[in-house]
Amino acid sequence: MPTKRTLIVVGYGNMAKAILTQNTYIFTHYEVFISGRHSEKIDAFIQECGLEQKAKVLEIHNREIPIENSDVLLCVKPKGLESFVFVGRANCVYSVLAGISITEMSLRIQASTYIRLMPNIAAYVKKSATAVYIEPRDSKNSVDLESIKALVDSFGKAVIVDNESLINASIATSGSSIAFLALIAESLIDAGIYEGLTYPQSVALVKQTFEGFADILQDKDPNALKYAISSPGGTTIAGLAILEQEGVKGAMMKAAHQAVQRALELGKSPK
Ligand SMILES: NC(=O)c1ccc[n+]([C@@H]2O[C@H](COP(=O)([O-])OP(=O)(O)OC[C@H]3O[C@@H](n4cnc5c(N)ncnc54)[C@H](OP(=O)(O)O)[C@@H]3O)[C@@H](O)[C@H]2O)c1
């Protein structure tokens, strides 16, 4: 068994929890330390995530986190980066911080490779759709692309992008879109109740529809799927005609665009 690398996770909120809970890959390949402003909160986090035998608390003094020869996973709020002094140079810094560029990050934390991630909350079930941008800063050592991808794939699927700006763009497709889909699910549940189904019946039918849809989407384009279930003059096309008249597709694109713009604004606002 090769020696484990060290992974320092900074932050113990929802995203850290989603990534680490039941993550076999990370705990097989890394010795994991959790760090952050409040060590008593880290203990609670370790218990909540069931990591008592797997992760250790990294106590910090004078706001200093030693990172030499370690990998670091930043999971704090964007302004949280300023709360710490990172001592030494990390191998890889993985950051989920929305709106914090690698240029900004590199002013506070030194690393051979910077990796920006835009995961989504499906990391909890190891199904996050995660855009990944990798920027090497060390010309001597080549980037270990395989292990970067393996780490990100450990909580879902990594989609590598070749331009940092596309990390924000992925807020449209995946970062925020689960909430948009939740709104659609809620509308369909309401519609079922409106038509006479009970709440539990409507919820069960919508959940199963989403599950079936997700599976079919793996092999079929949405467009092909739409036509496959729209018979001429039939029920589905009658409903689709209303959605087109009401501009649902345009509204969804506008909403996604607004979410990306908001990330850009937050990135520019004083931290
Ligand atoms: N949730 C998502 O779906 C999602 C998706 C993509 C990216 N992200 C990114 O993930 C990061 C964490 O989000 P989250 O959902 O996990 O938030 P969260 O549950 O609110 O957790 C925030 C974490 O940041 C720490 N923190 C907050 N303010 C801080 C400060 N000023 N200095 C140091 N630490 C501070 C908190 O600890 P204390 O306040 O106790 O110190 C906590 O550990 C954010 O940067 C966000 O942009 C989240």
C-alpha cells in the first residue's frame, strides 16, 4: 500500500460534509485533517459525518495552518480565506470557493498546483456534477492529473474545463441548477395535487419520475426524449405548447445567467 498523502480540509460546513461523508476514496488515499476557526465545531462535524476513526482535528494557533507538502481542500465561505495564514507551500490546493480567482488565492496560499472546483450539493450522494479548472504553477513537477480527477470523481463526476471563467459558467449547468430543478419538482407536485392526487402520491410519483428521467438522460438527448413521448396531436405536446408559450426555456436560461452574474458580482465585492 503506497504511503498516504496528507489532505487538510479547511472548513466544516455543508460542502465539506457533502464531500467527505462516506467518501471511501479520500480516506483510503489521504490522511485527513480538518481545520477551521473553531475547533469545538470541528469535533461536532467529525461526529456528524461519522469520521471519528478517519479524520483528525488540526488545531491552529495564531491563525496559522501549516501546509508544506500537503494537499489542501478549501471549503470555507469566500471571505474565510482571509481568516488564516497558510505557512509553507502546498502540493495541490483545491478550492470550492465561489468567486475567488486563482490570482486572489495565490496571494494568500502558496501551491504547486491550484484547482478550482464548482461542485453541487449532490456531492452528498457522491453524484456532484463538478466543473474543474487546473492551473499548475510549478514548471519542474508535472501535474498529477489522474489523482486530481480521482479526488473530484470521488464525490461525483469531474468535467475538466480549460479556462478559469468557465468555473462560473458551470453555475448555470450544475452549481445552482439543482435548486432550479427543485422548483420544477415542486411545481409538478403542486400540479398533481391540483388534479386530485394526495400529497404523498404526488411526491412519490414526481420523485420516481426524476429518477427515471436521470437514468434515461444518460443515453438520450433531452430533445430526442421530448419527441419520443410526444405523439402527434397528443397530451404531451399540448402541455409542451403551453410551456413554450409561457417562455419556460427562456426563463430558465435567464435565471441561470443571473446566477452566473451574481457569482461575478460577489467575486468583485469587498470580502
Ligand atoms: N453549498 C453549495 O451548494 C456550494 C456549491 C459550490 C460551492 N460552494 C462553496 O462552498 C463554500 C462553503 O459553502 P458551504 O455551503 O459549505 O457553507 P456553510 O455550510 O455555511 O459553511 C461555511 C464554512 O465556512 C466557515 N466560515 C464562514 N465564514 C468564515 C470566515 N470569515 N473565516 C473563516 N471561516 C469562515 C464556517 O465556519 P465558522 O463560521 O464556524 O468559522 C464553515 O466552516 C463556499 O465558499 C461556497 O462558495 C458551495
